[in-house]
Amino acid sequence: MGLTLKPFGIFKVFPTPDGTSQTPGPVAFRSASRFDNATWENETFGAVKFLFGMGSYLHGAGGAHINIRAALKTSDDVRFYFEYISRGDMTTHAQGKSPVILAGQIDIDPANEKYAWLNHTQLVGRGMLTHDPLCQTYEMYVLV
């Protein structure tokens, strides 16, 4: 039994530059950010509308652990929740030299026949950072 990666569009996250709190911690550096916007378009959702979201990361010598939570809405007005963790080397990632890898899940109304299957799978992505504009762009895939 194997898994197949099905392309699931491009997901872009735009953090709020002045909405970030950064603090050195006893174990690693911590940061929390609000999002200005997020975009996502694929054959399943159409063009997604961003409702709200935020992220945090823990960054130390061993790499970065990034947690993201966002509320979004499909092009046909179905709300859903997207939560994911990305991992990678923040030093090289912030320079645009290495990706972070996303593993996530969608929670959506299980009574919705069109989308309920998303409650039973995982999403993965490969993301790169740009600074102008400040944006994290992921090539997204769903496991089928």
C-alpha cells in the first residue's frame, strides 16, 4: 500500500511585519506573528479567502519548528481551519537558500459531501521565503 502526492495548489502566507513579537528563550529563540493575508488556489477550493491566522516558531541550533493556524473560506463560502507544522533550517531559509517542509491538516464540516474527505488525509508542502514582499510560498500536495 502506497501513498500518492496529488498537487493541491500554491499556498502563500503574508506575515504582518510590525505584528511580530520575538524573544530569546531559555531553550531557543521564539517568535509569534499575525498574518496580513494568505492566498490559496486549487481545483478543489477555487480561490480561497483568508479570514484570520497567526504563526509561531521556535528556532535553535538544530533548526526551526513553525506552527501555523489559519481560518479560511473556499470560493463557495465553506469555512475551514488549516493547521500545520513546518520544519527546516531558519538561518538558510531566511536567506532564501533552503526550503521548509510543511505537514498539515484541514478541519472542515464533515456533513459537506464535497470536502469531507479532507478530514481524513494529510497535506504536505515545500515552502520558500521571499522578503519583498514578505511571503512564505508553499507548493502544496494532498496525500491520497
